Amino acid sequence: MKTAFSLDTVNTRYQEPNRNRVESKYYWEELFTLISAGGFDAIEMPYDSGFMGARCAYPFSKVVLDVKFGGVDGFKQDLAGKGISKVAGLQFTPRAAGSVEEYVKGFVFGVKGMIGHAKLLGCDYVIASVSPEIASMGALLDKKDELLDALAAELPALADEAGDIKICLRNEYWGILRGTAMQDFMKKVDSRICYCVDLANLKIAEACPFCFIKEAGNRIGCVTLTDTSFVDEYECYKDNNPQFPAKQATQVFKDLGEGSIDIKGIVALLKEIGFDGWMTVSNRQTRQVSRGILRARYTLNNI
């Protein structure tokens, strides 16, 4: 198995660092050195074609890489100079829309763009969330079955376009395929489509990560190493902004090793079933990015 560190650890909206720092190129260049110093030579990145490069240096779109880093090749050279040899994968979260047709069109457009960018970067996988937050879906929630059927119909063509790059669908505790519902959906989609197993999101949705991994088996495309101690006592998954629930004064996600998930047992199970893909650390809501990197490395070193 291979390990990477996800840049979604840097929440660009709600946490440290402040906006002026995180929009600066120097912040990301220093972050790459910290990730490398923490023992990671590969990263995963969010993908959003809407990120522009005139001011913002978030490296999440081709436009930013062209403007701020001298293109994809310049970005890869910059990473290599700081000890990072691989962009393992990209991740994409679609936005809510007014109709099934609009949502599916936006999903396909986003995933196609991500695949094209992933090919330039030399990625091994791409991750797509199947749905936005339940609270943002509006009338789409009543058309859930129609929406899922329409998405399933588009996935074979996307798999064709991806070629050797694995398309992985992510489970999230605030989406319409929360917990084990993802498994029912995966039974009716193209067999080339893989799971992205997100540990914390499974546990919060009251799905057993061990059972989920055993059933997913050889369709696991990648694993997101998230940690949590959060118990969704008030069904916060139904509310706006469930990552920061108003009903419970608590931190949903924790740095790897700081929560209650049996990371060591999960890794042992992955080895047992023969998984040899990417495990990517995602310290969402970390109090401090640099400390989160070190905590993750300490946890992995002790497995």
C-alpha cells in the first residue's frame, strides 16, 4: 500500500490559516516542504475548475497552475524540488442544482474536467462525491431514485474516458448514499467504478468500516484515512453545513490517531484482503496543519 497526504487538510473557508496567507503562493510552497518533511512523498488535491489564478494560489485548478506555477509541468517540478514525487489523485464535490438534468450535467462536466487534469498530473485515481449535502438538495431529494439512475447511466462513459485512472465514489455522512446505502448503489453501476472508502464518514453514519471494507473487496480504489469521535446524536447530517453542526458543540473530524477509529486494525484488514492502492491522510478540521502532518506520521509509524 502507498500513502499520500491530502491538501483538503487545509480548509480554505473555516479555519487557520487566514485568507490572506492561504491565498499566497508562499503558503503552499512551504506546505509542500512540511508534507515532505513529515514523510509523505505524494499528495492528493481537491479539484475545482472555478478556482482562478489572478490572485488566488490554491493549486486546485489548471488555471491556477498555469498562472502561479508555470503550468502543470512547472507545478510538478516545484513539488519534486520539495520532495514530493507524485500527485496520487484528485477529488471533486458537485454542487446542488435545480433539476436532475442540471445536476447530472454538472456532475459529468466536473468529473470529465477532473479526469483531464488528472491525466496531465499523472494521477492514479479521481474521487467524486455522488451527492451534495442533503440539506442543499431541495426538490432533488424527492427525486433521489431518478437522480441515482441518471448518474449510474453516465458512469460507463466516464470510465471509458478515464482509462487506467480509477474513478472512485466517496461515501459521506451528509449525502444521499450515506453509510451502507453506497453499497446498494455500487451493485448497479459499471464494475470499473470503485469505492473511495472514507473511514470517519462511515463511522459517523453508523456503518461498520470493517464490514464495509470486506464487502467492497477488490472494488476499493482508494482509502481516505480520516478519524473521528463524533456521534451524530441530533441527526446533524440533515442540516446545513454538517461538518460544523450547530446542534453539537464539537469537532466532527480529528487528526489521524486522535479519534476513536481503529486505524491499525483497518490497515491490517486492507493488507489481509490484498489491497495495494493508495491510503490518503485527510486531517479535516485540524487545529494546525503542521501538527496534523506530524500526528499522521506518528500514527502511521506505529502501525
